Amino acid sequence: MRVDILTIFPAIIDGFLGESMVRVAREKDLLEVQLHDFRAFAAEPRRSVDDKPFGGGPGMVLKPEPVFACLDDILSRVTGTKPRMLLPSPVGRTLDQRLARELAAEPHLVILCGRYEGYDERIVEGFGFEEISIGDYVVTGGEIPAMVLVDAVTRLLPGVLGHDLSAVEDSFEAPLLDHPHYTRPAEYRGMKVPEVLLSGDHAKIEAWRRAQSLERTRQRRPDLLDDEGN
């Protein structure tokens, strides 16, 4: 998979790309990520990427010209199918595991990191961007949501995780929340690991994990269950 990320703060994302599963995916040539500072495409001498909104109001709006120029440059080198265009935004479709799997099947993603009060709507119209939200809250810019998108998608790429079942058994895949996990020691500060996990009886362990997942989901995310609580 290839991912192109447009941002005026590439350093925010650069460190993230060199750590954990994203680093592993890149080292295995399962993921290629390119950062593009679209300020470099803004007009001299100030290279401004924002301006006051038409109609008045607070804040500044991301200008279309530098974004269009940067995207034109990226897309001019694309052969074959047009990449899927993503724009993190609180007004977009909410990112969930189903969407993450959908995006993981794409060969090429382009992510634009917005800033300021918003972005000129012609950016969305001109390139067919899909606006995607990571939740009902606001962050300073699109860099953090872009990293969330990349991380959620990367761990679903075949061969990235150490065990293929690691992604399959995550929360929201069932769709249930994940069950509790334990490791050594079997007792710590008076807190013991449930006996069933030490029994070696795999059928009982699976039944316990299923029951724990159901109970967690009922308590914390009942909206994920059907009308019968399953």
C-alpha cells in the first residue's frame, strides 16, 4: 500500500512513521508513506497557505491554490487507478473498524491534513475527497487523525502483525469489545489470574473469553449488540 500525506507540519508525522507497526510495515515493504509539505507550493514570498473567510467570521481558511498544486504534482505521477482521497474532518463519516478494513484493501490513499478554521470547500469538490472523522471532538489539525488512519489501516495489512489472528480478535471485529488479557506472574499484589486461563482447557478458555467480551460490551457499549443482547 502507498499513502501520500499532505501537511504543513511533516515533523509531527515523521517520528510516528519510524516506530512500532508502521515501521515494521515499511521495513517489510508492505507500506510506503510519503510526506508532502504543501507550503512549498504556496506563492512567494510569504508562502501563505491560509486566508480570511468570505462572509466574515473567526479564524482562517486553508487556501485552495497550494493544495491543488501539490495534489496535481502527486497525481501526475500516478499510473492506473486514482487513489482514494481522504480528508480528516469532524463533519465526516466516523472511522470504525469496518471502514478501516475497507481502506486497508485500497492500493493507494491520499490524506490531506487540514488546519485553521477549516478548508476551502473547492478542495473537497475538486478532488472528490471523502471527509472522515475520528470522533465527536476537535483537534488542532489533521495530522493526528491522519496518524490514526494510517495506524488503523496498517495493522490490517497481511503480514504486518506477528500473528494474523491478532487483528481478527481485536475489539469491534466480532463486533464485541475485546476480553481481558493476563500474563505472568499468575499472582501480583494479591490479584490473581482467573483459574480458567491456567487450566490448559482451550474450550473453557474460549468460552470464558466469549462471556467476558459479551459482558464488557453490555456494560460499556450496548449499542454494539443486537436487540437480544448478542
